[in-house]
Amino acid sequence: MSGLAGRLGDRVRGVGATLRAGSTAPFAPFEWIIAGRYLRARRRGGGVSVVAFFSVLGIALGVATLIIVLSVMNGFRAELLSKIVGINGHVFVTPIDKLFTDYTDLSDRLSKVAGVRAAIPLVEGQAFASSPYGGSGVLVRGVREQDLDGIAAISKNLRGGTLNGFDDGAGVAIGRRLAESLGLQAGDQITLSTPKGATTPFGTAPRTKAYTVKAVFEIGMTEFDATFVFMPLAESQAFFNREGDVSLIEIYLDNADAVAEMREPLEMAAERPVLLTDWRQRNRTFFGALEVERNVMFLILSLIVVVATLNIISGLILLVRDKSSDIAILRTMGATPGTVMRVFLINGALIGLVGTLSGLGLGILITLNIKPIQRFLFPSAWDPTVRFLAEIPAEMNATEITVVVITAFLLSLAATLYPSWRAARLDPVLALRYG
């Protein structure tokens, strides 16, 4: 026993000599060893470890919540953008000086512009759709079969019927929500009415005509599935009295965000005065509101991380008080205030790092499995008629996740500054006398 005590005394004297010599570099291994021992529970310091545990838990939950919420909001924006832009096009060309009676040649010229995927002439008008089981206002779009096949949101999401021979007969394609509300399916009859009918000496007479439901599609956005009716272009011209012209030409680009760069080439290709509008102008208010909501949610949820870092401050202050005698012994052995400060900085950094990485893993795990979790926890609570989409979308952004992780870790480090500074200023004489 005396030999063991002698070896331990020699070791302590060696550490003390090293500290007094000032030869230790910042963040030396013994500083990490001391910091690690301070975080472990003891009979006197068990409360400190409990506070440290809840600090880690709070930071982890805050980081995970931020990642999940931002990913879901990004998913909503991307999903809504794909639905809205996928069915409405990216650039809309409307006439200024005369009607689009040359829409075939014009759409061909526009479709040949580099960066344009398709240019689709459309006849667009409002109508009232009815069946023996109900009625609803709809937006009728006249389109060629070849163009309708090119709209993947429609042609790739048929839930009944077919688009083959769409141009040949008086058949229409309707959304699934509209079909359900009217009690229709492929092969049934739907009646469309419009006030823009034939012109008579007594004024314009409403036009009512029955059509066969040739196809039923489901875009996945309730508003569109309950509103859109696609009709053969020639039939829509007769239905709305267009007399060989179209309402507008929709242009689909290879890159939806390149609308500003595409304006000049499109105007030159039109070879006539036209008015160009794009999806950003038409949906500015909607997507602007989503962006504001996303930024506000980031600020509000960041408070969770801030509150969690406050636990680090209280935990380290308790640790300083609990270890005041140990700090005094280190100081009498030659430890500098900087050494003591770094020990507690390491403590706070470890808490912040473990909490941040735990939150990162938890957030990514839940985000990747958000749909199964939704189906398990809320099998019937997600009403697409209220929330537009059938499922909770989620899309992780690497840049945003990096910002969240760095911000949480920096807040954790900032929370350690005051307790570490307080530990470094501890008077060893008073600590040994009263600690």
C-alpha cells in the first residue's frame, strides 16, 4: 500500500512540476481527462450529471425538431411547386395585337427555342359540370392529345380510362376528386354548361353539352383534381366559340428557375407582339407566404436550442461550485487560469457536440421515415381536401442542416464562456478555506 501511495505521490508531483513549468500546450490530454471525469456522476456531483444529461437531451430535441420542420416545409414547397408548375407550365404567352389564329406555327417556333421542353396551345374557360348526383364549377382546358400525353402530371397518373384517341371523339378527362363528387367513373356521362354559347339576336345563349368521361386522373393536389377538365382542342374551340384561335400558349422549360433568361429568346421566336408571364408572377403571393412562414418557424424553433443551451450554463455553474476544491488544488499545483477555463470549455463543448450530433441523427432518421410514421400515428387524420396534398412531404437540404448543426454547436460553446470564466477567476485560497 505504501508503494502505491508513493507512486501516486510521485505522479502528482510530476504533474504539478509540469504545470508550474508552464510547458503544457492548450487542450493538453490531461485537460480532456479532467473534463471527462467532471462529467461523470459522483455521490456529490450526481446532480451535475443529471443537468448535463438534460442539456444534451434538450439540444438534441431542438436540433432534431429544426431539421424535421424545415425538411417538411421544404417538402411542401417542392411538392406544391411540382404540382402547380407541372400542370400549369412555366411561361404563359398571350396575344396583344391580334388573336392566336396562327397558334400551330407559333407553338412550333417557340418549341424550337433552346431550353424549351414543350409549347402547348390551350383554350381555357370556366364551366359548370353536373351529373345526376351533383354539380360543381370547373376549369375547362382544350388541348391536343399529343400535348396532353406530354404533361406527365396527367398522362402518368391516370386512375381510370385512357387517353388513346382523345382527339377523335367528344370525350373529356377529369380529376379524381371531381369524379368522386359527381359520382362518375370512366365511361359515364358528364354535362358541361357555359354562358359563352351561340350568339343569337336575343344575345348569347348558354351552351350545354354532354361528354363521355374518357379518363380520370389524379395529380395529388386536391384543388386541381377537383377543378380541371381536359377537352380536345377542336371541341373546346367549338364549345367556347373560339373560331380557330386559342386563349394562350403554355411553355414548359427544362429549368423552371430560368424564366428570366428565357424571356428575350421567346419574344424573338414569337415574331409578333406577345405578353409573357411566368409561374413566379402568378404564384408570387403563395410562395412568398411559404417562404416567410419557413423563416419565422426557423427563428421560433431556434429558441428551443437557445433554452437548451441555458441548461449548459446552469450545469457548468453547478459543476464549478461542486469542484471548487479540485480547482483550487489544480491552481496550487501550478495550473493557470487558462487551463481551468479550457477544462470547463471542453465540458460544455462535449455536451453541445453530443447533443447536436444526437439531434442530427434523430432528425434525419425521422425525416427519412416521415410518411410511415404519419401512416402509423395518424392513419386517418391527414385530410387532403384541407391540406391540398395526400401525404406529408419532406425534403432535406444539406445547406440548411449544416447551418442548424453549426448554429447549435456555436450556441453551446457560447453558453460555456461565463461558467468557464468564473471557474478561472476562482480564488484557490478562499476555495480551500470555504469549499
